[in-house]
Amino acid sequence: MPLIVEPDALDPYAHPRSGYDFHERTVSRHLVHRTSVSEVFLTGWQAAGPYEFRLGAQWPRMHGFYRLPGDRHHDPVLMAETVRQAGLLIGHAGFGVPNGHHFAMDDLAYTLGPAGLAGLAVTAEPASLMLDVVCEDVRMRGGRLSSLRLHAEISRDGRPVGHGSGQLRVISPASYARLRGPGRRTTTPVRPGPPAAPELVGRAYPGDVVLSPTLLPDNWVLRTDAGHPVLFDHTLDHVPGMLVLEAARQAAQQLRHPEPVVPVELVTSFDRYIELDRPCLVRAVREEAPDGRRVPVRVLLIQDGRTAADCRLLTEPLDDPLSGPADGPAVPARRDAFDGRPTAPGLGGTGLPLAS
């Protein structure tokens, strides 16, 4: 199994040597499937064991898309994108997955640490983070990585700020071509509908709104603008997973309008690809909350009458002290959008490739 660092004869998985700078430069954009270098957040890595890795990451003081009103705190959704990139880097550099292979994440989650949003305060310097990653349920097939689950403890200046996790699968080019079928690369995306009012979904610019209003309350049509410089950083034949998370966040914000809120926890399970050439419904439900301040919201993305993604968010007012539980949220069971019956794990779903 190729390693991120060359093994030492006496200590094959040595801890980082003194003086090693995890934040000196970004990693190769190809290792995290990004076209723009500015969208690469990982900055260093080293193996600490067969299935353990240390990664450095850095967020800019102000990201052009992932940002909260007031710009006093970093957007916690950046944790999801950072964990997504960590899975790709570990797959390629840690397990030797060749370029050209596709990655799929069946679920992706994050939760803020005990300090809550205060741990993500914007300061005079970029946010330099460390990710201590443990890979579990590692499965190999024919000598190559087939799937794994990763857990990442995220810290800033030695203090925990959050936890992220995800289930990763690897798909060869031939298998991906069979899975997707001919012609998917030349599919013409649906023309985006009119955006919801930006102030309703916590956005400043109409071009960053990913929901289009419908006649039904708390229901929208997903806006898939293939020209968006962040959400569509590179050409895809399906809706990217980070667009799904953004749709869930914006739907939850509109449910709680006019109070600005932040998703302190977000967990998403992906059941199938969301196609670009057909409309996708976004449906949000405010769930019961014991205190009225920490409000859980469930968001379903439905295409062709079937649930494609199931998101659960825990939202809190942006101006209140935020704190998350020590344990991460559980991945929701996959369900049919109309009858609510749980489906059998692994049946009826191909997994949405967040990482392609």
C-alpha cells in the first residue's frame, strides 16, 4: 500500500518531524479533484499509521462563497468540504488510487466542537487547522482500495473545533462508465429557474442562491448553475454533493427567516445521483425542538419521485453562543420520499459522488 511518507526502518509511521510545516503550501489540486488552486484547502499531510493520517488545512480569512453574515466567523460548512478533500487526498496519496478513478461518498457529516462557533472566529490570520484522521472498515479489492470510512478530529491552535466523517467508495473509470451510461458527459443541464430572494436564504448575491421558489410552502426547485465558480469548479455529469449541502443550508435558513442561523451540525446521506437534465425538488421540514433555539431541520432532495439525498441540520441563531455535542450525529436512514419506509441498506442507491 503506497504511503504518504517514505517509511523509516525503525519507525515506519513516524510522527511529523520537528520543523515540518503542515501549512507551507497547498497540496496538488489534482489530489483533491479541484481545478482552481484557490479552492484547495489542504496544505500538508503525513501518515501516522496504516490507517491513520495527519493533515494540515487552511481557510482564507474571507471565502468568496462559504461565509456567514457579518464575516465574524468562518462558515462551518467549510468543514464538510475540508473532510471531502481529506478523503480524496488519503485515497490517492495514502492508498495509491490512480488518477482518473472516481470517488463516491455515501454520507458526509460534521459537528462543531465544545467551543461552538467561537472556535471558528475570524482573526487577523487565516484559520490554520489540523485534521487527525482515522480510517475504519478499509476494504481492498484486487489489491486496490474499494471503500473506507474516515473520521477526522479537527483542531485549531491545539484546540478542538469540530469533528467530521464520511463513507468513501472508489469507482474505476470502466465501472463508472457502465454505471452512468453513455452520453452523460454531454447532457444539457436544466436552465436554472429564478432564484429565491437572497435575503431569505442568507445570501448576498442572487448568483449564489441555489433554490428556486415554487407555489408550495417550504418546497423549492434546485438551481443547478453549471457556471458557478465554486460549486462547479470542474465539469461534472451530475449535481455535486456540496451543492446538496448548500441547498439544505439555504432551505433551513428560509424556514427560520428572519432570524439568521448557522448549521452547527449537518449530516447527509446520499442515495443516488442527482441528474443535471431533470428538475430536483428540495423539501424542508422543521422538526421538534425542546428549547426553540436549537432547531433541527430535515431537508430531502427528490428527483423522479425518489429521495436522492437526506440532510439533517441542527441550526442555532448566529448571534448566540454555539456549542455542539462531543459525539457526531448519526447518519439518517435512507427513506422513500413518499411513504417514509426505511429502505434496506445498500439497496436502490448508487451513492452520489461528492468527490468526482
